[in-house]
Amino acid sequence: MLYFLYCCKKTIKIRKVILQTKKGCKRFFNMATKKKLVLNTAWCKGCGVCAAFCPKNVLALKGDKIAVQNEEACIRCGLCELRCPDYAIWLEEVEA
């Protein structure tokens, strides 16, 4: 498969998650960026929507709040962040 993205008004080809970028393009998304899962239990109302949408069952309700039960299984897809109505969970970039 061959995909095209636009960066700095230049076409970039992506093949098998290997980026072939043109020199000098610094605004392109860095695929090596590390992310960590962050929970703010003070904002969580315990609806369980994030746990229901998690494809790897990383999240679970403990009492009336959400908790991480298996962080190693997390694939950082962002579905929990996208679905949380209270913005109590998000992915935060960390320096590699």
C-alpha cells in the first residue's frame, strides 16, 4: 500500500510505516513520539465509557472511578481519550 500525506506543501510517501520524507521538513509528525496514559480521577464520574471502548481492556472501573489494570497492554490508540465525556483521561507526550 502507498499513502500520501502533505507536509510543508510537499507530498510525502509512506510505505509500511516507514517514512520517506524530503530533507528539511521539520513540521512532520514524529512517529517515534512516546506517549503515556494519564488519568485525572477527580474529573472521572465513573461512567465506564472509556473502559468499554478500550480494545485491549487496559481500563477498568474500581469502585466508582476508572483505573489502569494493565498498562503494558496499552497500544496508545486514544479511543479512551476520544470517548471520555469528562476529559478525565488523555495521552500525554513524553520525551524519548
